[in-house]
Amino acid sequence: MPSQMNHWERVRAAINGEEVDSVPVSLWRHWPEDDLTAAGLAAAMVRWQRGYDFDMVKFMPTGTYGVHDWGAETVYAPGYRGNRLVTGFGLTETEQWPELRRLDVGQGALGQEVEAIRLAAAELDNSVPILQTVFSPLTTAVKLAGEKVYADLRQHPDALKAGLQIIADVTIDFARACLEAGAHGFFFASQCTTYRILSEDEYRDFGAYFDEYILNSVRDDCEFNLFHVHGEDIMFDLAATYPVDLINWHDRITWPSLSEAQQRFSGLVVGGINDQTTIAEGSPQEVAAQARDAIEQTGGRRLMVGPGCVIPTNTPDANVHAVVDTVRQSA
């Protein structure tokens, strides 16, 4: 058994499939109201990390930050997810795709998130890896224009691709600014890598092409990157080919299981905790059981225990501690 590791040593060893003193663990949630300002979000992220001592900080800007500067209007969703909903699309006509502005990532909503990273990184002082949340261009396009994207994808592919290229270039600018501000890599999230909305060929052409363009553009400057594949009936085998070190999905509600995923992906799998029900509604004992099961499925190698996606804002403190304490005691 290795001697006690710090967060960096633990995560790097886990990525490499090496023995760890305990399996890495991280949980994340939205911060409604706090996330309206850079200082508010940074303070919330620092409190969260200092309160539970996670092995990775998944930074939590609003899920719609990438479309505000292109004119989208949003409000907080009801309930306890803490996310925001688009109430007014920033793009309504197909002809607008090639005309999207090349945003200045130092200004507006994007600039606010860069500043939040800078403030939090300064406080945490490289004690733990920080991954900024970045959305795939196709996911951003859907938040910007709604389901119109799917019609344009099939009827006006060249116009949509021109818009996706602009979104991708702005995303790269934003990613580089976040790295300069203190981020160590990215939680790269796609809500479109699912057979429920696209064929695999469609996703390769309109999704994966731009995703890999971004990831390959910043990879050499990152410590490591994670691909979050959102939803059910996901294209896991396609996702497993991405140039990333970690992969995360709703393993408790859709294929594959953690053990199956490790046979299909050479990096580190992140999951084990059901963010839809158990983490907020279950008992500490039920939450702890899921953490133990995740470790048993994988033998405690190439695993980070975490949720399938963001945990609800009403998750009991006892349940968060149950996850962290169970994982730490599993060594």
C-alpha cells in the first residue's frame, strides 16, 4: 500500500492504473445566486473544496454561461438541480449561424467565468486539480437555438457547420484563458452524444469533429481532461476514443456499468453515485453502499468515485460525507 498521497499524486496514479492509498473521490453541484458573480462562485467553490477535501474540483459555472454573450436569456430552473433554463434563444434563423460573433472571452459572461477561475485558483494554490466546465460546440448550439439545430443539421449542414466552427474557436479562446487563470484542464461536457437524438454518423460529423478539434488544440497545456457524456443510450464506444484521460456518465441509469466501461476505455472512469435519486433522497448507508459497489466493480483501480452528473442542491451534508468517508476508509 502506498504511503499517504496528496490529491495530485492520487489522481495521477489512478489515471495510470497504479495502486493508490485510497480511491480518488469528487462530487459537484450548482451554486444558484452565488454563480451570478465571479467572486460569489469562486467563494462557493473554495468553501465546497475546503469542506470536503475532494481530489478534484469540478468547477461549476452556470450551464448556460456559454450562450449569454450571444443573446440567450435564461432563468433558474425550479427544484433542486440549481441549473438555468433558456427562456429566449440567441439564434432563431439559419442564416445567423455563419454570422455569429467571435466573442472576446475577457468580457461579458465568459470573462466572468475566467475571473472566477482566477480567484478560486489563487485561494486553492495548486493544492488540488481544477477542471473548468466547457461544453461541446453542438451542445452550445442547442442551448443557443434549441431543437432547430437538428433541422439545420439535416437541411442546412454547411450553415450549421460554419456556426459550430465559430463556437469551437471561441471555446478554444475561453479554454486557453481559463488555463492562464489557473485551471488545470477541462470537464468537457456533451449533451448530444446519445442515440436518442442523433445517429453515430451524424454525431461524428457535427459533434466529434469539433469536440476533438478543441481537445487537441489545448491538450498539451492541460494536466488532464475529462469527457462527460450526458444522458441515456449514450455513444460510449465513440466517447472512449476521445483524447481524454477520464470519462464520466450516468453509470447508475444507463449502459455501461463501471466494470464494463473499464473494458472499453483505457483511462480512468468517474462514477458510481446516482445523482438522480440516491445522493439526495437515500440514507447515508445507501449512498455509502453505492460507493463501496463502485470500488468492488473496478477493484479500486482506474476509478474516481463521483456522481453521474451534478448532485441536487438539497443533498444532505451527511450523504456527501458518507461518500467521502467510505472511499477514504476503503484503502
